[in-house]
Amino acid sequence: MSAAPSSNAMRRDLSFKILARHIRDQIIVPVYQAAQEWHGIAPDHALTYYSIGAMGQASSCALGLALARPDKRVVVLDGDGSLLMNLGTLVTIANQKPANLLHFVCQNGEYEANGGHPIPGRDQVDFAAMARAAGYRRADTIATLDDFEAKIAGLLVEAGPVFVALKLVAGPPPSQDYGFIHGAPTRAAFKAALRQS
Amino acid sequence: MSADPITGAAILDQIALSGIEFIVSVPDITTSAGLLWPIVEDQRFRLIRVCKEDEGVSICAAMSMAEKRALLLIQYTGLLDSINALRSAGCEYKMPVCVMAGLLAKEPGVPPTQSKSFGVRIVEPILDAMQIPHALMEDAGDERNIRPAIDAAYARSYPTALLIGRQM
């Protein structure tokens, strides 16, 4: 069997562009480089809660939002290095059973923002298996854009907690806008948008 | 003459009056019998058990964005372990995180900074360095400080710490 054609390779920017086409009023919780990527692709999505500042905390922030606003769908765009810093979150989330939580982990196998060093166990770690064992309602791994395109609409309405590892290949580095992502006005805009939503 | 000890029931009443809906917790023997076990049965609160205390910092901070009030009930060791999350979400991003931390092994009647326990001694200086207000809950009547502290945290949008000074 031949390798997947490069046009079908799971680049983060291309997968986020697919995601952005399906997003309406969901809360998006992206982390670090995923946050930079998402900001570049969907800069006007006010319901974006940028989870940066303390690595590993995106899914915990998302759980807080999901429990506080059960009427809203919350989508986490986690990183693999980030998730490894907070693996207990998988058990905490599974125990709370938030039906409105969809947890993506962008699995590129490296600490992209910190020199490109490999994450421990990059060649054998199976995040979906971890989430499944922790008790997520369902967990899956997606490795092609075609598969992502085919499944994303269903994932966004499926009862959670659902976990999906996105097996990524390297793409162009996202532009960096730390001023926006770290800025107090961004958090204030999110809070205002959430209040009105 | 020593003061009467603060009670768990008095603390929980003040927490409820402060508008706290969610209690996020890792168990601590200092507050297990007096607070956490009663919270399990207390219909005024929803208990969220977390695996590690920094998860709780993030959960409480995020809930504030949805205008929900939460309290993180932990041991001081968990507070020390969560300094980076508290630094980021609470101090730098200026989000309200209300922490109630048991001072394990603090001697009743002894100020935390004069405890024989090194860990207990450094808690208040660290909070001071982070400009996080703190109050000691040890004697009957101390619970009167809970509601003003929580209200101030949400009004100011900054963390606060309530330190439980004796096992209950």
C-alpha cells in the first residue's frame, strides 16, 4: 500500500481551516502554537479562550467552561507536550462526563515552541488509548485530512467527552502574535462574547 | 485562655453565602472531616474532584469567565505545587481564583510564619510576594472574613487565599 499523498497529509494549518468552516458558536480553547495557528485562521472568532501562560492547562480550562456553561459546546485544541504535563486531566474530565466537551490533541511529537525537541515517547505514545482507558466516552486517532473532513461535523455534535488525537506532519510555522493572545482585551472580549452567547 | 476552634459548618455557611457553586478539590487531611466529607452531602455545592491542584486553578479561573464562582479546596502543599498556574491565570491574567488551603501540621495558636514546619512557614511569604491577600481561619469568628475575601477576589479579579490553621 502506498503512502498517503502529500495533499492529504495532516498539517495543523490545513486541519484548522477545515475545522473553522464548521465552527459556529462553539467555544474554542487552543494552546500555544495551536493558539497562534487558530488566531491566524479564525481571528474573528470571539468565543476563543486562549489557554497559554501555564503549559498543560488547556483541557482544565475547557472543563471549567464546559461545566459552567453546559449549553455551550467546548472544543479544546491541545498540544501533545502540553497534555503530557497534565495527564491527570484525562481522568478528571472522564469522571465529570461533560457531554459538551470535544478534546483534540495536536500530536506533532515535539515541543514546537521550545526548540523542536521530541516529546518523551514520541514514537510509541498512544494518546487515544490513554483517553479511552481514562474513561472518555470515545477516543480516536485521525491521520489524514480526508478522514478529518469526513468526521468533523459528526464530532462537533457527538455527546462527549470525546477525544481525538490529530497525527500531524510539519507545516509552515504560524505567525506569532503574543501581544494579542496574552492581552487583557482579548480575555475581556471573550468574556463579553460568552455573556452574550 | 485559648479561643474556640472554627467549625466546618460555619465555614461552609459563609462559602455558600459568598455565591460559591463549585468546590474543586484534592483531599487534605486537615479539612477532610470538617469540610470535604460534608461538602459531598451538601446540596448547596457541586464537588469536582481533580487529580492535581493546578487543574483546579484553571477550572476556577475559567469558570469566572462564565460568571460562576468556585472555590479550590486543597492542602498547602498543593498550593505550592500550583504556583505557576496561579501566577499565570491569577496574577498575570488577573482572574479570580479563591483558594482554601489546609496548613497541615501547623500548631494551633502559632502564627504560620512561626511554625516548626518549613512548608507552613513559607506559605504566607510566597503569597505576599505574589501580592495575593490571605487570611487565617483558625478560631471561631474567623469565618467572618470568608465572604469579604471572596467578594473582593471577584470584584478585583485577582486570587485570594484562605488558610485553615487547624485540623477540623
